[in-house]
Amino acid sequence: MFLFFSQNSFGQLIYETVWVDYDSAIEYKSLQMVPIRPKEMAGKPGPRMMSLGKAIQNGSATLSERGSASTENVHWLRINNKSENSIFVSSGQTFTGGRQDRMVTRDTLLHPTGSDQYIPVMCIEEGRWSEKEKKIQYNNYANVNLRKVLDKSKNQVQIWKEIFTQLGNSNLKSPTFAYAAISQNKDIQVSENEYLKFFREKIKNSDSSMTGFVCISGGKVIGCEIFADRQLFFDEFEPLLFGYINEAVMRGSEPLLVKEEIKEFVDKILTKETLQDEYCKKNGKVFRVNNRVIQVTAYEEGIR
């Protein structure tokens, strides 16, 4: 399976190419989601690519350690792209197993070269680096606070510090200080699955025109995700949603913002490309391929 990206004349994800559907906002407990939809985009097909999660699921990609248990291999994982299409790898995606749990640090496009390729990662399990390699499993996106620390700092010590804080605030104990201990907690799992079922039924199974969303919890926008292609968005929807759900379960409260307050945040991202770049440089990321924007991620300033 491959994806064709419809190119627009601007190569941007701003108000000229997308719109925010405030009237279709949906809400469950501590999380509100406002859909972002594409405007009509004419042009030639863009690059072909599929999501990493989909590629692993359908066997188009295999994941393994780069080599031996030498510490020089800590910050890399090996991917063999067996398909005929490029694979989109996003910062903030997490993996359990291997010699330790890790998280992707940089947006990457893996072309179908027929040879092994390597993605940069950071540790999200400080207390384990084992000689024996466990099976590596894809484990969705990290929650919004951890992704923000990653995108802003690219610093291993800051990543560990944020994980320690989240484990401590949730009264969770992990012998290896693993970030995965949060998603593996039974009480958190039950709550997250309730949220996921609700949003899956409301959006993924019935609303095919979305290309992104804005999420609100309590009195703030916690984040925004926009993709240039609807199919890639829906392939990434649930893995991304887990991170926002986790944020709402652990730190959220009843959404309180009105349309005008949400729009104030969105205007910083969608008014024009220069403002988008300026904002996301400090509070998110913009991933481009051949000067075309493929994904925009934006977090609220001072999210914690």
C-alpha cells in the first residue's frame, strides 16, 4: 500500500489550504477535539509514503538493534524498508523491548533503498541496557509533555527528568525507570481505552474528511496536529491520540475554552508560514519534504 500526497500550489498547511471546524468539536471527559479539514487542493501527485506503524503492522518494515550491545549503538535503531515506498518516521514515536525502550528523536523519511537504514533514538528506560535483545515493539506516540521536551531540547538528561517527574506524579514505580510503566498501569489503561473507544467511534469510523485536530483540556489548548494527506493522518490518528489521551487522563480536567480562545492559539499556527515556523521552532515542529510541509505539530506554550 502506498500514499499519494495531493500537492497544493503553496506547499503549506495554513488557512489558505485547511480550515478549523469548530462546530464539529467533540468532547469526552477531560479531552475536547476540534477537527481540521483540508480545502480543495489541486495539483500533481506528491511523494509516496506510508506511516511507520502501518509499515510494521503489514510487514513492510522490520525493526532491530543496530548491532552489538556496545553503548555506541544506544542512540540508533535499524529499519529495513522492504516496500516500494518511503516510510514516514516521526519524532515522539516510542518502542519497547530491544536492549532498552526508546523514542525517535527526529522526523525522518526512509526511502526504499533495499538496504538497512538507521533512525536516531533516545532512551526512555534509564535503568536497562541489556546484552540480550528482546523483541522490539512499536508503542504509539509519547504523551504531549514528553514530546515537547524532546522536540525542544533533544537532551537525554531532560528526557529522563521528565519521565521521573511523570512517574512520581502518578505514584508509579518502575525498577528500570521506564516510561512504558505509565501506559502499562491497569487503571490508566482502563481510562485510556474508554477515551479511545469514544473518539474512534466518533471520528475514525465516521469522519473521513479530517486531516488534523486541535486538542483542549482544562483551560488550555494542549496541542495541534496537521498532515498534508488524509490517509497518512488516519494511519497516525490512533498512535497520536494515545499521547493526547494520556495527557488528559494524567493531568487534564473539563475543557473550558470557548471558540475565540481556541482560535487565538490556532491563528499562531495557520495565519501564515513565517508565523508557523517561528512558533513551532519553540513549541513544536514542521516537517518538510522537498519544501512541502508534510506534518505540523504545535503545543501550547508552557504546557505543564
